[in-house]
Amino acid sequence: MFIAETNIRVRYGETDRMGYVYYGNYAEYYEVGRVEALRTLGWNYKEMEDSGILLPVYSFGIRYFKPAYYDDLLTIKTMISERPGTRLPFQYETWNEKGEKLNEGETTLVFISAETKRPCMAPEGFIKALEPFLQG
Amino acid sequence: MFIAETNIRVRYGETDRMGYVYYGNYAEYYEVGRVEALRTLGWNYKEMEDSGILLPVYSFGIRYFKPAYYDDLLTIKTMISERPGTRLPFQYETWNEKGEKLNEGETTLVFISAETKRPCMAPEGFIKALEPFLQG
Amino acid sequence: MFIAETNIRVRYGETDRMGYVYYGNYAEYYEVGRVEALRTLGWNYKEMEDSGILLPVYSFGIRYFKPAYYDDLLTIKTMISERPGTRLPFQYETWNEKGEKLNEGETTLVFISAETKRPCMAPEGFIKALEPFLQG
Amino acid sequence: MFIAETNIRVRYGETDRMGYVYYGNYAEYYEVGRVEALRTLGWNYKEMEDSGILLPVYSFGIRYFKPAYYDDLLTIKTMISERPGTRLPFQYETWNEKGEKLNEGETTLVFISAETKRPCMAPEGFIKALEPFLQG
């Protein structure tokens, strides 16, 4: 399995009147997690998009166990456990500094050709970069 | 089944560089949908919270079929199909003006007592208000 | 002076841990105000952009007098008091249901040609639509 | 003058359909800048708030010179040039990696007692921490 960890400091505007990070903001946190995970693999999401491959999100799911609070330094753990085809599934976990798992979730992204607007296969080089992590 | 419909006009800041509504923003759209759905039932979410019952989101899932664009006038269809206990499950659909279903999802909220911070039963009156829609 | 009023219901995710609407969210509220103001004049901001005229914000200023709270139904009052040239200045006020003015501000937008990426004059038809409100 | 620098990586959801960082998001970037600036001085904004001193924003102004783009690594330069009384004025600049100044702005925050809800003086220790930077 490929695993990457990214830190995110909770911003004031990301909290809500309960004092919790608003539940919708984790979509953005997970996105930061996967972009930094790709960067670790030598893949820049922006360059991929500029080269004509879009990666829109097809599905997103999340279960919330505990809230995050303002100024918490969170760790987003991003995982890829399957070889991508036209789809790229990620799993995520959010942890706080006390070692508590706050939530876990998953997204499935789809490789789309910007030209044809249709699903396409993951770039060869990307699959190669992932392979060492996915074997055995 | 209880069904309520709410309109949301897509704001500029809610789009992303693909020109789509950012995938994370639907959490907020769905929340608008369920708050307006509760209002239709005679329940004001703010008053419920001020009276000591919090309703944090326990889980959220969504599948994206088509994107929404800037200035689209969306319809959020919010549905409750089960009698609530300590949990309140909602289903959602987002439709655009062309009659296309853009995405569908669900959230499960948990009734929490602000005092004890523990799950509690849905208020009697709330269950009563829903009952006519859930029978048969 | 041209004046338009738009209602915005405060969303949960727009509040912060103080219980107030986060100060940065008024940029988006003001944008809703000016887009609806343009619509009143028969101008659709999206169509303007699609036709090759961008209107990025050059400057934004705001003074906060009182907070807005969750579920408040706000009125954004949007005003244009000058004939636009290459710039389009707006003034704004946010009012709550109790008749309290919560904040006031202004933005200056610049007409930019999408083709040349340089400032250009406001479209003739737009100036004409505004003229009746700006005279005398 | 007290100066602190903070890096922020632009997130996908912070861009808009023009491909720029949405103009309203700089309020949040500036907030990150000032929170990190306070931390540099040994002051934790969250602890200050928890100890009964709120710091709501009274005014915010910004001039935009150039846009920021997705994945840009921005530097927020946060400055304090005056001894705080009941008000705490900050200046800000946003720079990109090419050394271009993208925007500049300022906020004035007000020290408010959580108990009385009225303006109060800046904490003694905070003024002391700033003093070495403001002299001469």
C-alpha cells in the first residue's frame, strides 16, 4: 500500500459555531492529502491537469468519529491500495496531535481526457511509480 | 417518504479552475437542503441547537454524475425515509435546470445532548411531525 | 444611484467558533449582491464573461459593525453611483432582519478583455442600462 | 516594524472558474498570516481567545495586483508597525514564488473582553513582546 502523510493546521474560518471543523471542509483536507501524496510520488497534479488529464472526483465518503478544533495540527494519512485503471481510489484518515483518529473516508477519482472529455487510462509513468508500493 | 426541495444559485467562489462547483461544496448545499427541509416540517435547526440538542454529521457520502456550473440554479431534493431514533438519516439529490441529476448522496446525523455530550433520542414532536410522511 | 437588494440566508459552514459569520465570507455575499444587481439591470455576469469580458476585483474594503449569526436572513444592498469606464465601483451594506446595519464596504472591478488580458471599456449597453439611475 | 512570513500552498477548491484564487479567500490567508505572526511572538491566538480576549476584525481592505494560481506556494508577509491599544492593526502582502507581489492589504482587529463584550486594552505581555520591534 502507498501511504503519505500531510499536516494541516485548522484555520479559524474552517470552524463552525459548534467550535468544530465544519464537516464539509474535510473534502478540501483530503484533496490536500492526495495532492501531496501524488507529489511524493513525483507527480504534480497541476502539471497532469495542464497536460490534458483531468481527475474529477466520482465519489466521496466519510465517517466522523471525533471533531477537530481551531488551531489543531492535523495529520492527513492518504493511502492508495489498488493499481489504478481509469479510476484512482484513495483512502484517508485524519488524526489529531493526541493520536486520536478523527475520521476516515475514501474518494474515487476518474482519469478524464481534457480533449475527449471521456475516461482514459492512468498514465503509464504514474502506474509505474505506484507499482513498488502495491506489490505483494 | 418526506421530500423537500430547495433552490441554490451557484456562487462564483464555489467554482474551481475546471469551471465546476468544487466537489466539497455539496456538503454545504446538502446542509442547506436539510435545514430548509426541517423548516418545512416546522422545525428550526437553530432553535433545536439553542434548546440543547446538537445534530452533528456522523457520515456523508456522495456520487457525482455531472458537474454544476457557475450561476446554475440547482434544486436540492432532500428526503427522509426512516423514523429517526438517535440517528437521523437524509438522502439528497442535486438537479440542474435542464432536468439532469448531477449527484446523489446521504448523511447520517446524530442527536446529541449539549449537556451530556451523548447521543439522545429525537425530540417527540419532531418524530410526530415526520410520522404522516413515513407511514404506509 | 442604482440600488438593488438581495437576501442571503446564513449557512452553518459560514459561521466560525465565535458563532459569527466568518469575516472573509462577506466577499462572497457581496459578490452575490453585485451579480443579482447586474441581473436586475438585464446583465448576466456569466454571459458577460462567456462573451469575453472578465470583471476581476481590483480592490475590496469592508468595515464590520455587528456580527451576523447562523440562519440570519441578511439583506445585501448593492449600489452603483458612478458611470463605469474601465472600472466598475460598487458599494455594499449588509442588514439583518432587526434592521441593524452589520457592515458596509466597496469593491472596484475592472473590465478586462479575455483576449488581450488588458483593461477595456464597459460595454455600451451596460452603460446605457445604468444611465437612468445615475443622472441628476 | 514586526514582520513575519508564512507559506500557504493554494488549494484546488480555493481557485475559481477564471483559474485564479477567489478574491475572498485572501481574508483567510491573511488570518493564517497573522495567527502565525502572533505565534512567532509567543502568543497563541486560540489560548488568547480561551482566556477571555476575543479579537474580531473591525476592518479589512485589500488591493489585488496579480492573481495567484492553483498549487502556487505563496508567502504571506504580515506586519505590525504600531503599538496596539484597544486596536491591533496588521498590514499584509502576498508574494508568489517568482517574486511578484500579488496583493497588499490591512486589517484592524479589536481586543474585546469575552465577559463584558466591550473593547479592552491589549494584554500587557503582548505589548511587551512587540515592543522591541516597534522602537526607533
